[in-house]
Amino acid sequence: MERAEPPAAAYERRVLRSGAQHCYLRVQLELPDGAARPGAPQLKQLVVTALRELHGEVGAALPVDVLAYEEKSLCAILRVISSGFVKLWSALTLQGFYQSRRCAFRVLQTSPFLLALAGNSRELLLD
Amino acid sequence: MVRFKNRYVLCELLADDPRCRRCIEDRAVGLAVRDAIARAHGDYGLGRCCVSFTVKYLNAYTGTVLLRCRKDCRQLLSSALPLVRNLESRGQRFPCALRTLHVGGTIRTCQKFLIQYNRRQLLLLLRNCANEEERRSVRQAVLSCSIAEEQAQSGEEEEEEEEDGTETD
């Protein structure tokens, strides 16, 4: 797109839409029917199973990591390679059962930067 | 113009067992390929590929299979074809493999390729003949097939592959 030359700028800013290699998601598992709370390996197994059901062996082979997991609040931080971000999110959305009890994955935050998951303006409490 | 573009994948069905030839039928091959797509790409891949997926042409004698799919999901289909391991029909299961020969945009281009390919295969068969008698019988079979109307042979396939000792791979 041709624009008139701006006066000599001191800096230049470039924004890349798909520059990052990984995408990070903060998800929360909801178990309304009171199933046993999964540990970290069980959570990874659940995520890989969800990918396998929706996207087959190719989806199950996506490099997905559980970076942090809190068993009390069932909150986890997942990391996935950027090209598999849509596959992971869609698989988590459609995963409805854990050990034959209902479950739901709520995606709270996503970002290509891990540091961005540290602050969440939705959970900000204003005094 | 906006239209649905298809891709036609020409494959060859390789099987060790000679009894497998009898149970090669389009429904069995279609089910085997669908099963492989479901395993490789899951529910999403299956739903995407099977919109316009059919077995367009099948020749049990030569093991030639022509599959049709949409242009967008040609890669999903091609990546799932090596995962076809068994062919099931009438309660029997035979190990088999699908080898992709050609991908074309129309049936006509695939047919042209198939004719050239079969010509080359005939020459290879002739070269790999073990003894003079086999050579003579292959030559005679090739010379005797014609596109004349009184014979029931179709004009597309101008080869009769015989079960010679060596199978080309």
C-alpha cells in the first residue's frame, strides 16, 4: 500500500500476526457431576484423547504440554505449537466426558506470550 | 466461474493373496479408505473428506482404483492412503496396500495416464519373463486384444495382465 512518506521516524514498529512459535492457553476443567479430580498426567491424557477423537492420529501427535496444573482449582496452562492452536481449542471444546462423567473445558485466556497469562483483567478485583 | 473442483486419485491395490482379487469391490475399498481417514484425521477429517468421496472406477483384475475427493481435502486423503492395511468383504479380511500412481483434476487425464502406465507395465512384464514360453504367451495376449466391437473388451483398458512370476512393484 503506497502512502506518503512520513517525516523521518525515530523508530519503526512491526507487528507479526503469526510470529510466535507456541500458543499458550489457560483452561479450567469443570466437573459438575463430581468425578474424581484428575492429576497432571490424567489431564494430559484427557487432552490427547480429545485431540485423537476429533483430529485422529495426526491431531494426537501435536506437541501439547501441560506447563502448570493446580489440582484444587482444576486450572491448567497448556502450550501448543501455533499451527495446532485451532485443533487444540476445537478438541477441548468438544470433549464432553471424563471417565464417563460430564466435563467441560473453559478457556480463560490465550496468548502467544506466556507472560501475558500472568494478568487477567477479567479477574481483577477493584477495591 | 465458481464451481466445486475435484481431484481424482489413481491408485493401485497391491495384495499378496491371490484370493483377494475376488473380494475387491468398490464398497469394500471405499469403506477401507474411509476407515483409514477416520483413524488418521479423526471425526473432523472424516467429515471433511467424505463430502464428495466415492470410488469412481475399480478394476479387480489389475487392481486399479480411482478415487474422487474435493480439491481442498486431497492432502488429507493422500496422507491417509498409506494407512489402508486390510480389505474386508464378505466376512474375510486380506492384507493389502494402496499405491498412489497419479493425481489428476479430471477422469480424462487419469485415463490418459493409465493408458501410458499400462503400456510401460506391459513392456516391463515382457522383459521380466522367465522363459521363452511365457514371453510368447504374453506377446500373443497383447497382440490379440483389440478394440473391435464384436469383443466385449472396453476400449479404455488395452491390456490383459497375466499372473506372471514377477509382480512389478
